[in-house]
Amino acid sequence: MTESARRALVRRHNPVLTEAHPVNTLTVGNGDIAMTVDVTGLQSFPALHELRPDPRRVVGDGIRELPEQVRRDFDRDDFQIPLRIQSTWGWYETRGRRTYRPDEAATTYDTGRGPVPYLDRMGIQRAKDPMPEDLEPAAWLAYNPRRMHLGRLALVTGDGEPLDPARLHEPRAECDLWSGTVGSRHRIDGEPVEVTTVADPEAHRFAVRVTSPLLASGTLAVAWVFDPQADDLAWFEQPVESGTGWRHPAPGHAVAARRVAASRYEVQVTTTGTLTEDGDRIVAGTTSDTIEVVVTLRPGAEPAPSFGDVRTAAERWWAGYWTSGAAISFDGSTDPAAAELERRVVLSQYLTAVNCAGVTPPAETGLTYNTWTGKFHLEMHWWHAAHFPMWGRGALLERSLAWYHSALPAARQTARDQGFRGARWPKHTEPSARESPSSIGVFLLWQQPHLIHLLELLRHEGRSPEFEAEHYPLIEATADFMADVATLGDDGSYGLRPPLIPAQESYLGDRETNADPTFELAYWAWALRVANEWRVRLGLPERSDWARVGTGMRTPALMPDGTYAALATPPMLIRKDHPSMLMALGWLPDTAIIDPAVMAATLDGVWRDWDLQSSWGWDYPVMAMTAARLGDLRRALDALLLPSPKNEFLPNGHNPQIPGFLTLYLPANGGLLAAVAHIAAAEAGAALPPGWQINTDNLFLVRPERQNHA
């Protein structure tokens, strides 16, 4: 595709908002910092967007929702998307009643290798839920640290007071995806207002230009506001103390020293107008009809750039983003669903670049607002970021690899504490890599091979031998744990024994008996083979223990109808939550222990009988990848567009999941992009259904066993 063709593809899906509604938000950012704005183009109506906990929500043993008791149909009025500015570096901790130790959150389990401690004492998901006092240490460790809301950039009245949404008329906000810029036009008290908002692609900075006669009359201004942190506090947590100190180095230039609990950061505000400080806010006003404001967080010694400089830098970066890597369009398709799928694909590329491409793995809600206190879930990193190398933009995934190296000592210590070699990667963590207590997360295994998978995707996209040598220590430590945690059975094969919870968390109550989950068995076989291939390319001998375990993984269990079970122990298959068996072929490349014919029958069963009400947004890409691998492109495309409350995509591209809590879900966006890459690659050897046409440009690797350019 020419640059003009790519620009047309992207811009025809610019999201446009024409009313103030709790989910009508747009985001600008660069992967390490992001700002979510409302229909005014800034963060003017925070109360309208704040989360309203759903009284129908049910929390069981840990984090599972009971969707059948919540709702059967999607209604966007059930959801809200908060207005936040968040970053990869901004975190704070509350004060509890005392200092808490990780060993207070641990339970020792009897296993085949003796007693093993697991930090499993956290059984409650939400801070405000009641909990026994003996869970207090685990709860504090799970809730802390929290990702910080760094501030808010808003339209305000001339004296700095919040705007009343009733004064807003005829709003129209549009995110120009090609330049990463939000533009808003509306009327306040009948007078026109134009707002342009943009994020610096290389710095922790936002810039805004506002034009309106209300500025010159003193009726309208722009304010930077330090809001109180919005996180719920548990009964044993002390109120969060905060404060702001201002200094004014020059006219139109102010610097705030901000304190939240024990955390500190600086914010620099510059404007073409004048600045009036007022405690935790500063108001930029002007006697002109135009004002520009640039806000820099963590400022350096260099002068702040102008609004025009930031906008030009953003235009350059985003044009480079869209013209690099792959592009996929459905031009020429007559099926009405094609346009909707193309919209989801384009918007997902934007949202994941803004939210999921930072120096740490992303949270499930990215840099938009906090769920699980803003911590990231390593079993989700594949879903957020594996599509980057698939689409030829692997450099955005590479940004986070340094974090894995820094986290390696902590992961090694976890493995050592449990009597294993290598490194056991946490499920739920934050920049320090401290494992969070959980009645589920500490028993999950499926995140362990992810790092091998992600590195292999990057390698196939095209990397030097030096890249492999640099990151081989991550491969080795991961494979060492994987080989050591596998257990040799009486039949001479290797399996995965309790305590464990598979990727399909429906079996959380059976963690002391769960064994041999189908997907994880196949993942172990594939990843240990790949780890040895890295050794050979580096001139090292194969590891016999890795080869022995990888080639000796047990064949997955079957149900009476001949389809794959989820795991080998009772109840073997629960038809809700994630259909994780499907991930053993499609999401995962071929392995000797998975039979495609059996997997085809398994997909049929999921398609026919699965409770989609209990699914999650990335389950539809799972079904699509399996169908594509089996050559069934009709079903692969249908899977991505299945009608389900968990498979809705808002006008801004977000995928809501749980009212009042998980109101967007970025693993669904990343999973969609991975699935579309699989479909586009499979299209060369399988027939598209009538009415569909897929046009690809520079399509990169989608399955690590071979490179594919379409």
C-alpha cells in the first residue's frame, strides 16, 4: 500500500464522539504515559466518568465474576471510563497499621517434592469488601503499590471552578489516529470552543491549544489539577496524604513538587497566557482568544517545547508508526461485517500503541485507569504485545525486555523458595517484580513460557545474533524452571502436578488436585524445544534435561466424546470462562502431542456448547486462531464478531467486560490483532468465505515455526 492508501485506511476509522457520556473518551499517549479525555478534548467532566460499582456484581473465591447473575445483554450505560493521566513510573503505597511481611501471606502445601510455600492468602478482589483480619497482610501486599493518577488537564471557568456539563452544546470530538491528536469543537453558553490535544511521543508531556472568545472575556480557562487518588482503601489502610509546592521560575512557567504518600514527582506547566496558583491546581488564563498550555511530568533541564513542537513530533511519530510494519484492509468485501472488523483492527492498533508499549508490561486497562490497583498481569503480556512483532512493530515490545532482566533476580528467588531451579515469573506484579498474594495467581503456570514465545516472535521478525545472546539468560532461566517443575510419571511421561490452576481459572477450587492441563502440556513441549534451538544457534550444546522433558510431555486427556479435556483430573471440563484447550493449536504452533482432527472436534464443541456469557474478550481471538490454523476461515472471521456482551467494541475501540470495574479490556484488542494476523497468513492456503477480501501489505510472522510475508 502507498502511504496515501494507508492514511485513508486509518483515517476512515477515526473515532468521533458527539455527546457527553461516561464511556465517550479518547486517549493520547506514547506507551509510557497517557491521558484520557472527554468530549471537550480535555478532562473537564471527571464526575460524569467516574466508576459506579455495580451492585449486581458478585465476587467469589478470588476474582471470578458470576456473569449469569449480572446481565445477559450489553448496555453501554452500565459502563464508565474514568479520566486519568497515568504512567509506567508513577506509583504510591498506602500506610497500613504496621509493616507486613510476605511470609505472613504464605501457605505451605505438601507436594511431590516436599513442602512448598505459596503466597495464596489473598482471597478478596476489592479493597472495600470485608475480609478477616488474618488476611490483612496479604491484602495490603496485593493492593500496594498502586498506580498513581498524576493529575488532570481540564477546561474550567475563568476563576478555576469546574464546568457544568449542562453548559456544553453541540460537541464533536475526533481522534485523528494518523497524527495521534484529539480535536474537539463545541459550544459553551452558545460560544464556540476549539480544543486540540496531543501527547509528546518521546517525553512525559501533553500539549493543548484552546481557541474561544470565552478566553478573552475571562469566562473560560485551562487548569492543571492534582485530584485526590481515586483508589478504594481497605479498612486497615490509612488515608493517603498528599501535598503540592509551587515555584515560578519565569512568567507563564510554574513547577509543582507533588507528594503522594511517600512518592514524589514534579510537573512543569508552561503557557502562552498567565498562571494563577491555587493550592492543588494552577489556572492558565489569557486576554487573547487563544491559549496554549504544555504540561511536562518529570521535567528535565531543557526548556519546555511549544505546543507546535509537540504536535509536529506527534505527527511525525504516528505517521512513521502507521507506515511501518503491516497493514490489513478489507477493501472489496461485500459482507457488512468486514467494515466493523476493519474498524476494530485499526482502533486496536492505536490503543495498544498508546497503552501497551511501555518500559514495563501493561495493566489490563493499560494507562487508562486502575483495575487490580494498576498492577500488571504477566500472563496477559502476550495478549497485549505479541501482535507488535507479528505486525512488524516489535520494537514496541522490546521496550519492556529490560524490565524482565531487572525482574530476573526476584523470579529466581521465588523459584528457589519453592525448591525449583531457574526463574518462576509472577502472575500479578509491578515494577519491583514483587509477587502479589493471590488465591489464584500464584498457582498459575501458563505465563512461564510467555517470555520464550515473545522472544521467539521478535527473533523471527528479524534480530541479530547479538539480540539472542543478550536475552538468552531469560530463555535459560525460564526453561530451567519449566523443566524442573514438570514431574516424571510412572508411565515415563512428564506432567504438571498440583498445586496448580490452569489458564481456565474455573478450576480454582481444585488447585490441590488439578493436573496436566491440555494447553500447558502443549506449551511446555513447544517452549522447551524452542529454548534448545536458541542454545544451538548460540553455539551451545543442547540441554538434555530440556529435551527429555519437552519431548516427553504427556498426551492430553480426552473427554468421552473424543474431544480435548481442559485438564486430566475431575471435573476435566467446565464449559465456561476461557476455552483454554483451543490454545494448544492455533494460538500455539504445532506440537507432536496435539492432533488437529481432535482439535477440530473440540472447536466444534466449544462453538456449540460454550457459555459465552462467562467468556472474556480474548476468548474470541482464541477461537479464531484455532479455526484459522485448521483452515476454517469462515469460522475464524465469525469468531471475532460473535454477538456477545463480552465481544462488544465501543466507538473509541474499547472492549468493556464488567460494569463498574473492568470497563475496558486491552488484552481483547491485542488478541484481535494477533488473530487477524493468523487469518491473513492462513488465507494463502485456505479459502475466504464469500463476501470477504483481505488485502495485506508487508505482513510479518504470525507463527514462530516459520516466517510468512504476504
